Amino acid sequence: MSQDHYCVLGNPVEHSRSPWIHTRFAELTGQSLSYGRQLVELDKFHETLHRLQLEGFKGCNVTVPFKFEAAQAAQVRSPRAELAGAANVLTLRADGLHADNSDGIGLVNDLQNNAGVALQGKALLLIGAGGAAAGVLGPLLEAGPARLTVVNRTHDKATALVARHQALARSHGVALDAPAIETLQGSFDVVINATASSLSGAAVPVPASVLRPGCLALDMMYGPAAQGFLDWAGAHGAQGRDGLGMLVEQAAEAFALWRGVRPPSAQVLAELRRQL
């Protein structure tokens, strides 16, 4: 049986667990495919996509720092990718590139199904306004929190992201705002770090007062890259969670999009945690 070929594109990418996850999904669902990782030079993203099309690849996941470029490169964008302005899933078809964004639904599924944290009526804080934050804001709003606050070191990026999502927020009855980070007040039920602060070892850019006792504090990174944020959360009475569950859940969404079958994400997440 011939195999279909997929990969993850990023820089850096050697740490990615996506090849193992998709290979395991394929084993558990009886799909014939190969999935690898490709390090892409910062100025060679479009060139790489063209090469993958010529080589007959069926799709790819996209990680930092190419999620905005992935959305721009596509001929067709899903409503999720269009709203986010960023894409982490590309399907390579005869009529061109189709972009989608599974980050947000992956995060929501991990929070609600794996962590057991209902988002309806809660107060959420999203730290960051880059590609990762853009990908999750829409699905977080659709989960129906009472309010959602976005903060970012560069305030203009946060206000632009919030402005693009304000109509969606209103339609779901969510109070959505983007205060300057130095004026941030109040505490939250769920705090989500979508910045690269953990990856670079930088300090958490918000005060510990944002953490309600026992709240959930999630870093989208996983492994050593998330440890600084998780240590900070734990030291201030919050329940820390890394981004491994989000990674598996967004991969499951992409796999279902590509293959038409939904893999057992909870099983694969449990297996992956045992490995790490």
C-alpha cells in the first residue's frame, strides 16, 4: 500500500513531537502515512511549500515562526484561519493550498475534556498577541467565558487582535478587552501563556495577582520550555498545565481533517506523557 506523506515545518523544529503523534494516530486508525519534520530557513518558507507540492506531499503542520506566512500563502482559508490571520494546518491539493487553524479547538478540547475545566462563564486571561494567541482567541470566545482579557508587551498588537474578534465576542456575549499590560488588574480563573517567554527563559510578563487561588495556568509550550511558567504558577497557588495536551488535540483535529477519521487523542496523550 502506498503511503501519503506529511510533515511539520518550523524553525526550530527538532523538538517537535508531531511526527510521533501522527504516526501513533495512523497506527491506531489503520491509516497508511509517513510524517516527518523539516527545518525551514527563515526566508525559505514559500520555497519549501512549493517543493512539497512538487514532491506530492498531502499536508503539513506549521509551527513557529511561520503561522502568519502559512495563512497568507494559502489559496483557500477556513473561517478559523481567516479570523486568526494564522494557520497551523495546510492541506496540499490540486487546486492549491488550503489553510486551517486547529490550535484553538485543540486548546479548548484539552482544557475542557482532558483538564476538566469548563470555560463557560469564566474569566480568562490570554498573554500574547502573536500567531499562537491569534489561533486560539476565536475558539476560546466560542466556549462562552464571561470575559476574556488579552495582554501583550506590544499593546498595539493586542488591540488589533481584539478588534478583529470583537464581533465574535459580542455574538457570544463575552466581554473582550485588551488593556495595557502595566494597567492589568483583577484575577482570573484560567491564565494562558501564548508568548515565547518560556522558550527564551524570560520572566512571566504579568503579575502573580492575576492568579486566583487554585486557578488553571497553562503554558502552550511543553517540556523544559514550559517549566519557568509552571514553576511561577505553582509558587503562587495555581494549578500549572503545559501545552502537551493542546499539541495532541490540535494534531487530532488536523489528522481528522486530512484523513476523515478522528484518532483517540486521550489515549495518545496518556502514552506521550508516560514517555516524557
